Amino acid sequence: MKRQKMRALAMALMLSTALPMAAAHAQAAATSASKPWMNTKLSADQRADLIVAQMTQDEKLTLVFGYFGSNQEKPKFTPHAEARMGSAGYIPGIARLGVPPQWETDAGVGVATQRESSDPYLERTSLPSGIATAATWNLELAFKGGAMIGSEARSSGFNVQLAGGVNLARDPRNGRNFEYGGEDPLLAGVMVGAQIKGIQSNNIISTIKHWALNGQETNRMTVSSNISDAAARQSDFLAFEFAIEQSNPGSVMCAYNRINSVYACESDWLMNEVLKKDWNYPGYVMSDWGATHSTAKAANAGLDQESAYTFDKQPFFGAPLKAAVADGSVPQARLDDMAKRITRSMFAHGLFDHPVVKGPIDFAAHAKVTQADAEEAVVLLKNEGGLLPIAKTAKKIVVIGSHADVGVLSGGGSSQVFPIGGMAVKGLGPKGFPGPIVYHPSSPLKALQAKNPGATFVYDDGADPAAAAKAAAGADLVIVFAHQWAAESEDYSLTLADNQDAVIDAVASANPKTAVVLETGGPVLMPWLPKVGALVEAWFPGTNGGEAIARVLTGEVNPSGRLPITFPASADQLPRPVIDGDNSKPELIVDANYDIEGAAVGYKWFDKKGHQPLFAFGHGLSYSTFGYSDLKTSVVGDKLTVSFKVTNTGKTAGKDVPQVYVGPKGPSSWEAPRRLGGFKKVDLAPGASTTVSVTVDPRLLATFDSKAKTWNIAAGAYEVSLGASSRALTAKTDVTLAAKSLPVSYDGK
Ligand code: BGC
């Protein structure tokens, strides 16, 4: 009887699934006949060709013209009800052909909802800032973080994430360095590439940006970044090149600034020549919000999509583009190519085959992803006498400043993710863009208290140096939190704001057992450095930042972050001691001479000039120690491989980042004595060793010849150095390389 019942049940189940399956097959057959581009066996190129061939002129024009997305609140921006609330942009679909709308959201740390709101729909998980993820030097974490924020984008109904900021940190004061991957083309390129790969693993498009040389926020709409072709290709372009090769982003965003006097979104050199011709990039270029300045000039230079046209002086790609194609100033083939590139990326990245569906978000699981990233991002810069981790015997701990009692700081502007649980501190910063100043409600103080139940904690807000010093005197440990808010549209000073230098100085004078935790978007000056016992850079650490910081301070996590950017000892050491321009005059035409340093960005400039930085690129301590040995090289074809042994010589398990630098021996045309050639994050138990091998991309051994359009490796002797930072090179060996020339299209394969 029981068996019979089960058979009946099984039969019913078979029938219930068989009928819809048959119907689905029939529907698929009908679809492939009427919509052959839905055949997933065809390549993205073939599918795009098929669909574009069916489009009317107006349908093509629809695809290349974007609206600002927050239409529910600001209906004047777009007449389309299907645009998503709180989003950056929207491009209508073509229902007749099954082209989905493009729903665009910022940005690199998560789904940025454009403004503060009490609507929980707008709260999302925030990763630590981009520079923090770069500080992990951990490709796997970068991928996982990308996969996490991409899944939140998808669950929020977005299929284009405006993420993948990879502008090199040419100036430590750049207000958007926090969004990017630091100053080195290899590190920034592969870390941001891994993040993009993670985002796109959700069948959505990621947009690498801002193409290119968007090196400062001061006068960002007018400034011209002036640089030679070769220097650009050996620096900022190379970061994009590495990231694009790694991750194949569906789109590229051209920047606000001009380059050699030409707007980035009108630059034939940037879009047509370098990106599409030299690198064979098959995706599309969208403009930054307000970065389109013309119709025919932009379209013919390679711009494929005008974003959120209300940010531009006038619509350039709507009716004006239609007229320009009609009168021949933009060839029909160019419009067809725009439509092809856009739909090709939509096919290649799953937008047709896996339409986005709004759904629940597993915030608890995502908190773990962002916390893991934040923990590995923390860089222990100084630790005298083992002040950290916090001693179990510490009975009185004083915590000072930066709202550490309630939360952790984040960077401002379009990338702002609004906190789960609401703003930890309300009413801070500018009322309009790029404000407000947002603290995520993850309290370092509370996390520290929970982990040190035997200690008494005192909190002082750090507003007054004398009061803070009084609170600090006699404590077993003082932890001062110092912050420097950074935000899109403005650069910042290297000097800590709000009298914080005086507070730290007074506290450290009152109690030498002072540890400073920085929450900054990048470097700051530290006149008090000799007085403090320990120093930690926690960046803008994201949704679970307080917990992550506490775990590092208590030693539950052994710090393993390394600086992706040089901390200068003074602004005088920089290629431009004073930033060009005046942000109070937005229309000012400004030139930034990037040929001063050329490709010698960051540590390369410091090495070339012999400047002693405050903290070198690649620097970061651990609660353990690591030793390097057995440095060897081998050359096979055009590939230099470097191998060595890393040993955890301390008593604590931990991660290390051995770094390989390469440079010519003797005179050369290189921009600087050495470049980062490779690195690896390793995890070692006390006493354990591992053998690491890294292969150096030949472009990092070459210089670019703009006339011949080749990467040239000069024959001769090169030095291969291994160390814990660009200034702590403890093992060296020489290698001889043969002359070699690689085409401009070389992509590492
Ligand atoms: C920023 C971009 C961003 C866009 C959309 C612009 O202000 O520069 O990075 O993706 O806004 O919000």
C-alpha cells in the first residue's frame, strides 16, 4: 500500500514537471526561430550582430542614451517608471526584441543608493574602501568581495555595476584614492581585476573607470592631465590593461578630466586607439555623469553611450545623434558599432540569459565577507615593544576619538553605501553632495569591550587635547582613533583635520603606551609618530569595520595588510607639492603636468629622487616575523620566473606578502630604479615554510616605444630583489635578459 502511494506520488510529480518542460521546449523553439540571438550556442558577437540587424534606427539610439535613475523621487529625470529608485542610471530596454533595460548602480564598495534614507531597501553591505582591499594583496578576497557586492546589485535589480576604479594614486591627496587600488599598475590592476571578475560572476556587467588619468578631484571637470604616450602606457594605462585582461569588464567609463587638453570622452587616442584598436577591447565606453561634451566629436572618438544626460550641458546622443547620423557627420556604421558593443557585452555577461530579479539579501553571510576583507586590509605600521596585540593583563584601556564608541568612517560621494542599521552619527558633513559624512554602526569600542571583559574601558571623544590627555594618563593602554574623511569632488590635506594632531600629541605625551588607529582614505602626515608606541592603518573599513579592527588589536587576527601607496614624510617630496587648480572655481582651466613624474608614480618617484618616505609602499608588520631564502630566477622564452622560500620565523601563525621587484642594472631608459614584478600572499604556521614562484609580466621588464608601438626589453643584466616592502629588499640576484620586442596587443597570454 505504502509503495503504491509512493508510485502514484512519483507519477504525479513526473507529470507535473513533464508538462511545463514540454511547454518550455516548445517555447524555446519558437523563441529561437523568432529571436535567433537567444541561441546560447552562438558567440556574444554573433548574437549581437543578429539583434542589431533587426533594430530600427530609433532602437539603436535608445541603447546609447542614458537617464539618471532615481526617477521615483525625481520624475523629471526620466519618464520611465521601470527605472530603479536610488540608482545611478537607466537605459530603457527594447521589449520587442527582448533587450532588457540597463539598470546601473554605483560602485566599488557595494550598492550605493545615492542618498540617506530610512527605507531599508536602500541599506546595503559595504566592503572596506577599494584601497583597503588593495592593501590585502589577496586576490581571492578581492574576488569574493566583488562577488558579494555583485550579488547585492543583482538582488537589488541592477545589471550594471559602476565598479572597478583603477586610477593610479599619482597624488596621495586625491579625494578618490580610497575608491582605487593604490599607486602600482600591477597591484592595482590585478586586485581591481579580481574584484570585477567577482562582480561579473553574477551575470551582470562591471564598469572599469575612470578612463583615464583622473588623478585629482580639484577642478576635475576641466583639469588636463598632460602626459606622453609612453609614460601613460607604462603607468595608468597599464593598470587598466592588467585589470581588463584579468576580468574582461563589459564596459569602460571615460573620465571627467581632459588629457593633453582633450576631454577623456572625446579622446580618439584613449577610446579608439588605445582601448579598441591596440587592446582589441570588444565592450562599450560609457561617459561619466556629466562627462559628455559633444555629439559627433565624442561618437567618432569612440564614446558608445552617453550616461545620465541630465548631468551634461544638453543631451548629445538623443535627437542630436540622430541628426548627426542623418547628415553623415557620424557614420551609420559607428552607430551600429555602438549598438553592437553594448548588446555584445549584455550577451557576454548574461544580461539576456539571466535577467536580474529582485530578491532577498543574506546580510549575515555578506557581513562575514566584508569583515574578512577589512581584517586583512589592516596595516600594522609600527609596533614598538610589542604594544599590540592588547596584553591580557591590561586592566584599564582608554579609547579616544573619531566616534569609535559608535562606528567607523566611510568615504563620501557617489560610491557611498548607506549603512545597515542606519547612520551611527547623524548630521555630519555637507548637506549636499558629497555629504553626508557616514559612519557605519560598527563600534570598535564595543567590540573591544566584548573581547576584553576583564578590562575597564573609558571613552573620550577627543574634542579637547587636554581632556583627552587627562583621560589617557595612567591607563595600561590608550587607543586613539584618528580620521580623515575623503570624498569625491574634492582633494584633501595631508594634515589631519579637527586638531587631531594636537590631541594625539597630548595623549602620547601623557602616556607612551598609546596606539593610533587611522581611518583614512590614504596617507596623512604624522608629526606625533615618534611619540606613539603603535600605529595601525584601518582605512575606511566598511560595514563590519569595528569588529575587524578589534580582532586585529586583540590578536585574534594577525595583521597582514601591506601599503598599496607610499606615505610621504612631507608634501615637498611629491611631484607636485601643491595640487594644481582651485576647487572654488569649477570652471578654471587647469593643467596638471604628469610628465614631471611620467611613469614614476608613487614609490618609483621616491626611489628615483632618493626621498625617504614616512612609510614605504609594500610596508606592513605582523605579530610574527618572516624570513626569505633560496632566491632563484629562470628565464623561459619571454617569461622571467622568480622563486624563493618564505619561512614564518616567529611564534604566531600569520600571513605574509613577499614582494619581488625588478630593475635594470646600470643606465637605462626606465622611469625609476625598480618596479613591482610580482607578489604572493602566503599563510604560514609558526616555523613553517613554503616555496613561492612568481612570473613577471614581460611588460614590467620593458619600456614602450610609441613610434614602433612595441614593448621593448633591452638586452642586459637586471636585478631581481625580494623583500617585505619597496624599501626592505633583503635578497637580491642578477639575471640576464635577451632583447625582445612585443606587440602593443600583447595581453599576457
Ligand atoms: C562618478 C562616477 C559614478 C557616477 C554615477 C560620477 O560622479 O565620477 O564614478 O559612477 O557619478 O554615480
